[in-house]
Amino acid sequence: MIVVTHEIGFAREVADNVVFMDAGVVVEQGPPSAVLDTPRHERTRAFLSKVL
């Protein structure tokens, strides 16, 4: 099942894999702990700093 959300807490709890997209392009993907706790890409870090 694919779920699209900006609710990061929800995504962290239920996702097996998180995909962060920007302008229709996959920027980063992986386990929630990797993408949400230690993002590798600046665009992911910028988004998370605004919503967390």
C-alpha cells in the first residue's frame, strides 16, 4: 500500500519504507529511521526542519 502524507509521526510509525519526493523526483528513500532521523540530502533536511 502506498500512502502519501506530510504527517511525519504517522509515517514514522507505520511505514516500512519512506520516499521523499520533490517536484516529482525521488530525492531520498529508505527505512523511516534513516530518512527521517538522519537524512542525507539537503532538500530532505530543509523540509523536515519546517515540519518537525
